[in-house]
Amino acid sequence: MHNVEHEAANKRFLIQDNGDIAAVMTYVISSPELYIIDHTLVENAYRGQGLGDELIKAMVEYARENGIKILPLCPFAKGRFERISEYTDVLHH
């Protein structure tokens, strides 16, 4: 398990490795109650370790704590939300 940081000022969740960004997920604030995931990137050297899933999990937890719904536009996030049924409580319909 990695340390996922939420940089609210930069509208992103990220995982760093010795100061380098290993994975990052960015979002757009559509309204105070709706965040849109627009991009997820895992650097090649870190692929296959589940970092993208950790980013989504962190954002889902943040959304639950703050009464936010998520609209996953990026293909990676969209696919995860379609497959992981326990995320439906924060999915924007």
C-alpha cells in the first residue's frame, strides 16, 4: 500500500516514489457536490502494481467523507467504476 496524497490546490491525487510522481489522477470540480475524474496516469515503471486503483480508492473515500459524487470520464476510472459495485454510492448518475 502506498501513500496517496491529495493536492486539493492542484486538483489531483498522487503517489510519489522518492520525490518522483509514480501515479497521478486529476479531476475537475463541476460543482461543490460533483467532481469529474478527467485523467489517470501511471508511469511505465510502476504499471501493474495497482497504483491506479489506490488513487481511485482514495478519491472514493474523500468523496464519501465530503458528500461528493464522482463522474469518471477517463477510460481507466470509468472501467473501474463499472466493475467495482461498492463504488456506486459515490457514482454520479
